[in-house]
Amino acid sequence: VLSVQAHCEMRPCDTTTLGYLALENQSQVETYPPEDLLHGESYLEQCSQVYDIYLGDANITCDGGVLVPDYSGCRRGCLVSEGVSLGVGPSPPLVYPGNLILHKQSLTQDCSPLGTQFSGSVDLFCKNGSLSIDGSGCSVACITTTPAEVALVGHTVDIYPTSMIQHGADQDVDCEPQAVGYQGTITLSCDMGFPNASASACVPLPCSQGSSVNITAAGSTSSLTSESVSLMAHDDTYNVNCSGVDPFLSG
């Protein structure tokens, strides 16, 4: 009777065993164990040796004579091509780092390059390839293309700043010509790029002498003119004789 006893062991790795490391789209990097390894033993390689935007270490384990990398210890930085929304203002722009930010590092930069309406600075923070921002230090002025919605009698109208208003500042704007048929001055206040009008100071224009209106009665239409009234305030009334529309009418 033939009996066989097997004493198989997993193949080890020696210093000539070749492995490859790669992160993202970078070219593969060769790696060799610094010493002979048994199956299951491992060694470390710096992640930055594979791709310089990473910190931390890759763990390479000998698995049956094959080197198997584990990149879970690699922490990615944030590239200049990867932006994050400013998060403040009417149309928040993307903010891009001025240079590479490594994992758990921050960068403070001027926000004025974002546009003439921006001033101050922003703080960028990178955590394993994810970029976050603190835009509270960046002020946003109100520009002439962003209106304030103003409630008037029976409707609303958009009132635009006549020039840039800095954050926290005010500007007086004439009701006309933006609010047709109204007079007065309204104050716009700028709050991080949004112009606001707390209450409307625009009042309807009066009707001047000579103002006319078309009246139709009994099939006849006539234009009546307020010749006898020098000025009529908004909501004032003016009575005319019906015979002015048709000589056969009275009242």
C-alpha cells in the first residue's frame, strides 16, 4: 500500500521578487522586498513614490510568491484642477487651489481673482482628495445685473443697482425709470451679493392737467381730458359730465 504525506507550503518572496505599484493613471512603479519574506509577511512603500500627490504608506504583502499591494493607507491630495463651490453670493463660482494641497493641509488664498465683486480671502482644506472651503472671509458686492424685488401697489418690480454696491453698504436709486409710473427714491442694501429693499419708497405718479382717458357709453367712445384739474393724486377722482361723451347723455 502506497501512502503519501504532503508537506506543501506557500511560496515565499525573496529580494528578487518583482511587484508593481500604481495609483490612478500614473505609470507602474517596480517594487522589490527589502528582505526575504515568508507567505503573509509584508513591507511598506511610501505612496508618494508611486504618485507624489499622496501621503502615507502602501502595504505590500507576500501572497504565495506574489507581491500584492494594499493602498488603503494612501491619502490623496487635492489638485489645482479640482475646484469647489464658493457657496456664497447669487451665482457662487468654483474656487480652485493655487497649488497642490496635500492630505490634511490647508491653503488660504485671495478671492478677488474670482471677479471684481469679490474681496477678502477663502480657506481651502483637503482631506483624502476631497476639497472643502470656508468662504466666510470672502465678501461679495452687489452688481448691476442682480436686482432687488420690490413690492409696489398691486405688483412687484425688479430694481437694479445703478453701480456696484459693496457688501454692507447702501445705495439710493430713483424709482423711475425702472418702476414706470412711480416716483421717489428707494434704498438698496447689499448683503453678500444680494440687493435688498426693506420697504418701498416708490409712490405712484399723480395725473397732471391734460391727462386723458377713453370712455365708451351707449355705443359712443370719446376721449375726456382733465383740463379743469391742475393735478390729481393717485386714487383721487374727477367727475365729468356724460354729455362730454355723447350730447344725448346726461349725468
